Amino acid sequence: MAPEDKHNHPDGVIEHDGLLWKPKEGATSSVEEFIAARALFIELHDDADWNPWVLNDRAKDLERAQQIMGEWARAEPGHRPMTKKQIDAMMARQDREFKARQAADRERCDRDRLRYDPEREHARLSLLELQSRMEFELHEVAGLRDGTRFPAMDPRRRAEQVAEHDRTIAQLRSVIERLTNLVGDPEDVVDAHGRLPKGRREITLFYYRLNRQSEVEELRAKLPEIDAALKAATSRDERSKLQIKLGLARQKLEKLLAVPPLASEDMCADCLAPFSSHGWSTPPWDGPCPAWPSWAARLKEARKILYSASAPKQPVAPLKPKAEPLAVIPSGLPIPEVVERLKELQDQYPDAEVRRGRANRWELWPGSSTA
């Protein structure tokens, strides 16, 4: 507590954060405890706006802070809490203001939809992609020049790499300049619905926040289950798989928890990710934006290849069965037995014809008319 945050007044009244407070009759908490409780209460609710699970994690601390705060009251002369009627009126006014902003946004979108230019929208996305690529190339060539990138690289090879990056940077600058002239202000380029990038960022932030919170809560519930399964596992193979699964889940959770509170200006206007996560190597970036034209084309081609590889193959027509004789009379039999067999087969297959088969045997085949 900073000294300037507390000023003693008569009758135990204190001044904190520009407000006057006094202990209620029977209060047992000190001034320091009250200020600490109020700071914790504000901190937890501010944090809960981005990480709502903290209210459950710190439930006991929050309950204790509320108990202490309940022992103190505002001390400004004539101060009165808002009545239900006043609260209802305030909420109704806020609702009217929100609806008025929505109506103004819809009107602007309807108006801006008329100036939608698909060529300019595509150019804007290409410009963002090439600017990101330029950032990557500049980062790479700087590391090559000062030796922090591949320290053991042969000097001749390093010089070749630097020259190659310099050529790429020069080409990028030329295209970026042309696209900049075509696009103008990227923040003034509307999409097919008449929405500006600023408005789309508010939407992407909303969904990114929901997705992040959902993933964190799902992982927090899943980790104890995986850990319990790992402890109960008996086979080495099962334990190895669960350890990998547990490690990946923890890594993902840590990454999500490390994301600081974001504002709409931190978001990409074209996908559900922070703009700072877009780049051309991982780490430090997660990857290019899937809406950027060249990268989108590569993703489309990759999906096409994967789909063709996983698509069910056309059934192969079964081979025709190999033709077999109707009957076979092996060689080496006495003549009477051969004649007897032929008579029996003649009665059974009157239109068949006799052919010489393998190993000097007699084979009975369907006649030409029967076939």
C-alpha cells in the first residue's frame, strides 16, 4: 500500500483510490486488510474477464476478501447506494446505446458494401502476406550478417545466402510498393459484407476468446484423467503413449495460459488468431494467415493431395475365373476303363468334345455350340 493511498480522517474514515471509507460497527479487519482485500477482489475480477477459471481456483481467497470488504462502507457525506429503479434505468440506457451503435454499424456496412472491390481486397491480403514475408527475410539476413544465424556456416556459403536474401528483399520491396499504391489504406478496405478490418477484429477477438477459454477448460479437465490413467497403466507401451499424450496436453495448456489479455487491435482481421502469431517459421510464429493468397493456394493444394491419398480407391474388376474342363480322364488307364468312362461322360455331356490335355490326359470341354 502506497502512503498516498491512505489518508486518515476523523471517526476512523480513510481515503483510498479517491473514495472515503469507514469501518462498520463491529468490524474486526484493519485498514491494511481492507485495502488488500479490495485490491485482490478487483484483481481477480479483472483477471477473470480473460481467465474465468481463476474465480473457482481462488474461491476461498475471494470469499475472505468479500467478507472483509463487507465490514466497510462508503463514508462520503450524503452517499446513498443506487436503488433498484436507478440501476434498471442505467441498464436500460446502456441497452439503448448498444442498440444505437449496432444500428449505426449496420447502416455503415450497407453503405460500404456498395464500394466493395474484390481486386482491392485480394491486393490487401497479398500486401499483408508480402509484408510478413519481408519481416521474415529481414530477420533471417540480419542473423546471417551478425553470425547469430548458423554460426558454423562456411563464410562463402554465408555470403551466398546473404546475397540471395538481399535479392528476395529487393523483389519484395518492388511488389509491396506496387500493392501499396493499389490498396491505399489497408484499414479502409471493406469485405463483401461491407465490414472494415477494425470491425472484423472485434469479431475475431470474441471468437478467439471463447475458443481459448473452451480449450483451457477442456484441457484442465482432461489432464487429471490422463494422469490417473498413466498411474494405473501397467504395460510399457501404454505408459509411453500416455506420457506423450500428457506432455502434449500440458504443453498446449501452458501455451494457452501464457497468452496475455488481448484487445481487438491485437487480432488478425481475417482469421481467428492474434496477428502477432503469423509468420514464416515456427517458432517464433505459428504460421502464415490461412487467408493470405499464396499460402491459401498452398494449403488448398496440400488438402487436395491429402484428400486424393485418403479417398477410397475405385474397386478393381475381378479377374475372370480360369476356364476348367468339364471332366478329366488321366493317362495310363486300361482301354476298357477309358471307354467306359467316356460312355458315362457322353451320357452326362452329350455335346462335349474330347481334347488332349496336360500330362497326356483326356479332357472333356464344352462343344463349340454349347460354349
